[in-house]
Amino acid sequence: MFLVSGNRPIEDVYEEIRSVYREHDHPWVIGYSGGKDSTTALQLVWMAIAGLPEKERTKPIFVISTDTLVETPVIVDHVQHTINRINAQAEKDKMPVTAQILRPDMEDTFWVQLIGKGYPAPSSIFRWCTDRLKIKPSNKFIKEQVAQYGDVILVLGSRRGESMTRDQVFNKYQIPGSRLDMHSQLSNAWVYMPIEHFSTDDVWTYLLQHTSPWGNDNRQLASLYQSAQDGECPLVVDTTTPSCGNSRFGCWTCTVVSRDRSMEAMIDSGEEWMQPLLDFRDYLAETQDPEVKQEQREYKGRNGRIRFSKSGRLLYRTYKLDFSKEMLRRLLETQKEIYEHDPDFSLISEAELHEIRHIWLTERQDWEDSVPKIYKKTTGRELAWKRYDIALPGHLEHALLRRVADKHNAPENMMQKLIDAEWQNHGLRRRATIHTEIAKIMSEDWRSLEEVKSEAQKRQQPVAEMQKAASAGA
């Protein structure tokens, strides 16, 4: 007899799952990442519900997997094949299961945010990627089911003991006397964790002793974990979920961790073709070095505001447009190298390139229209780029504007933004928005870098004097 932690027979786990399924009228949403924990949770639910008479399998079970579009390549095919097998087997076995892959909206993809808008590479203190790439797609789907059914039960492959922070969240939203917990952010969504008290040994023993009901080979799954960090990316529904940067089931671009030991291990174990990905990932990580930030980043944010740290230090914000151009060029070069291994695997999509171009033209004053030029020079190919109805400012106009700005001692970028605002409102019958745009542009902080640095020095003086006094007193 197979026993889990606490000498609990596996049949007791199946019966608990059936009990929860019968007790509530809500549909289930199961988060599936392709890793060991989410696979165990899904397989347990499948086996339990398959043990019910067909007439009692009344509530739909949605299996969702979030594809950030920058997933570690070795797991992409694994998840897609599994989703296909789940749907085929569910139809054959008359199971109320439907599996699908969720993806971020185009405006939220990693490359659109990083290269298009200039967001800095994610870090432990600014992990913007989690919300846009994982939480938003998952929560959007859950909210759609809530709107249709009233309530949903979210089934997670989360286990206690993996993170003190996560355990505190579990305790905070636990409902006494119930197998369901409240969701930390979404109303009308309840959380059920069938492997909450499983150990890592329980998970692997179960998977290796029980055949996958949809036809996967769990031993192949085990091999994916060999010589790599034993971790995975669960369905992310809140910001307390830890980074997946040390996992084969995370993003290959992850810079939240200092080193991607998992990708290093994969390369060492025979996946040498992934070396260009690791090189690009390390290149992104290097942009977090304080010594290079002034060269690569703007001293203002996308909102035009300037920020200082508590100590008075100037905080450099989004990447400069010129550096974004260099990142795009390097990414396309990396993609050329990956094509030699797999011509069907794209690092950045055509749709993302079009979105980046649009952002650069409308928000970042790229009057040279650089994306098509960079793409052609790097790849030797052309895309069907959108043609605009009116002529855009170009290199000659930029040179003229620079001379005018210098002559009148006016911020060059401010004048570019004003011209772009007029261009974007050109031909509209109602031009009320142009006044709002002008007011927004004029309200930005247009001080020069030298002026801002001078203020930073003034802010730092009292702090330095306090530290000096404290040191003398000690």
C-alpha cells in the first residue's frame, strides 16, 4: 500500500478529493506547470474523479498552464504535448477536463516591456515580470470563470515547508474546519491544495509508482530534474511565490537570481545549443551593475519623474533608447544562433517586433524608425511593416530640431514629445486630447542631468554628516 506523509494511504487522498468535488458546486481550475508538484496534483485529481460514476462528474475541471513566451526551451514541448494528451484522453475517458495554455497580452510580454518600454531586467526588488507574465493571464482566466459560474476552486500543487513566507500566507487565509482556503487576492475564488502535506519523496514515489493517466512517462519527467536545481514554477497567483530562476520550469531570461545554475547544468549535461541563451541572460544580468546604470539607463522614469533613494542617491530608471536598440540587435543575433539548432523556435515573435516598433515611434521618439533597420541588418530579411498615412520625422528633422533646441536652450526631448503628440492627434476631429497631452509633457521634470546630480549631492550631504557624527560618537 502506498502511504504519504503521516502514513496516510493514497486512497484516503483520493477520497478527500472526491469529497471536496462533491461538496461544492463550483468548477475547478488546476494550475499545471509541467513540473513534479503540479503533475502530482493533477494526476491525483484525475485518478480521484475517474473513480466517480460518470453521472457524478458534473463540474468542469479546467487545466491551465501559463506560457510566459520566454520559457526554458526544453520544457515548452513537454507542456504542449501534455496539454494535447490531456484533452485527447479526457474526451476518450469522458472526463470533465479541458486543458489550455494561457499567454500574456501582447502589451505585457517580456520583450515588449524590456526592449519596447525600457523596463530594466527584473530583480529581487523590482520583479515586474511576475505580475505581467504570470499573475495577470491566470487571474484573467479565473475571473472569467467567476463571472460565468459565480465561484471557482483553484487547485494548486503547493506544499508546506518549501517557503516560510508561503506557509505564512497559507496560515493567514486558512479556513478552520475546511479543506478550502480563501484566495489571497481574488474574491469568489477558493484554494485547494491536495498535496499540501506531501514531502518531496512522497511526490516522486507517487509519480514513479503510478502511471500517468494521459499517457506521459513520469520517468522522463524525473530525468528533466537530474543534475539541476530541484524546483519548478507553480501557477503564480500572487507576489509571494518565489522566483523560479533556478528551475528548468522557469524563464530562461530570469535575472532575479544571480546565476542560472539550472541552465548551466543543462548545458553541462549535453544541451550545448543553449549556450547563446545563457550568454544573453548573463548580458541582461550585467545591466543591474550600479557601475553601468548611468551609461545604460535614463535618469527619469517613463512618467517623466525623477527619484532619489533615502540616502539621496539618484536612481537611474528605464533603459535608454540607444541601449534598447543594442539589446534588440543582440537578441536577434542570439535567435540566429538558436535557429541553427531549431529553425522553428523563435525567441521573439513578429507581433512583438511590431509592438516594439509602435512603442518606439509613439512613446520614445525613435524618429529614425530603427526596428525595421535593425531587423534587416541582423537577419537579412524584411517584414511587412505597417505604413503610416503621414510622413514621420526622420534623421534630418532630428538634426534640425537639435540645432533649434540648442539655440533656444530648450530640452530637445521635450520638443520631440510635443511634435509626436501633434502627430498622433493629426487628422482627429476632436482635438481635446492634445491639450491633455501637452499638459502631461510640460509637467515632466525637464531638468538636465547635471542639475539633477547637483540636487543629489545636496541630498546626500546631511546623510553623510549624520553618518560621520554617528561614527565619531561610536
